[in-house]
Amino acid sequence: MNIYIDLEGTVIDIWTDPVLINCDRVRQWISDHHYLHGVRQVGIFSFAVWNQRDQDQFWNQLAPPLQEALDIKISQCPSIEEMMQADFGLTNVHWDGIHDFVSVRGKKDAFRSWCVLNHPGQHSLLLDDTVPNAIWQDLDSELLVELVNINSLTLDH
């Protein structure tokens, strides 16, 4: 199981002023769901991280307090530039730039492309504030991509 979490609107307010939000909720949700038990690390999949400079900023300034608040290790944080490269490797579509990729491909399709290329035959989940609750399955490769909107989370008490 591969879990990815979005940043803006999901676990931070905005990139330029990254106040932590929803961390207790996310941590509780992970612990409440039996199929997530045993998950010891998550990835970040966010359109806030454009390039290597943003990745450096994330790892140096945001990752430490976020890992502490979520009580989980963050293993990766691909940039949009890396997402575009992965998408190109899968679709052979050239993008005019980051804005073009984000507006045309969108988060759910960018995540699906990322999972097809990086997690074939595995179950991957994205927790985000902009995606619909959905599941996409490729029966040939046994890839399962799950999208969960943070605003729809239900917590067991």
C-alpha cells in the first residue's frame, strides 16, 4: 500500500504560509482504517511543489514538523516537473509548462500516471482536498488507484 498526501488544503493552509491543518484528523484516519495498519511512511503528492528548489524547501522547512504532527515518516515528495516526466514516459505527451500540465492533466490523472509508472500492480491512495472519492483499477496489471477527499473523512471513535 502506497499512501500519498497532498499539502495545500489537506495538511497545510497554503505553501507561502504553511500552517499545519488537519494533522490530527489525518493521523486518526490512518490509524482507524484496518487496511492502512502497518503503514509506516507516506509520500507527498502536491501541485505546490514545482521544482527542485521547492523540494529543498519542503525537506528543510516543512517535512520535519509535518512528520512529527502526523507521527509518520515522509519518504518522497515528487515535484510537478518529475510528475510531468513520469507522465511523458507513460503518454508521450509534451507539456508546454507546469501550468499547462496542472490545468489539463489535473491531480487525479497526474496521480494515476504516477502510480502506473512507479507502483505497477500495487494499491496506491491519495488523500487530497480537490479530488473526488474514486477508485480506478487496471485489471491487467492489478493496479489499484484510490482517491480520498479529506473533506469526506469519517473517523471512528
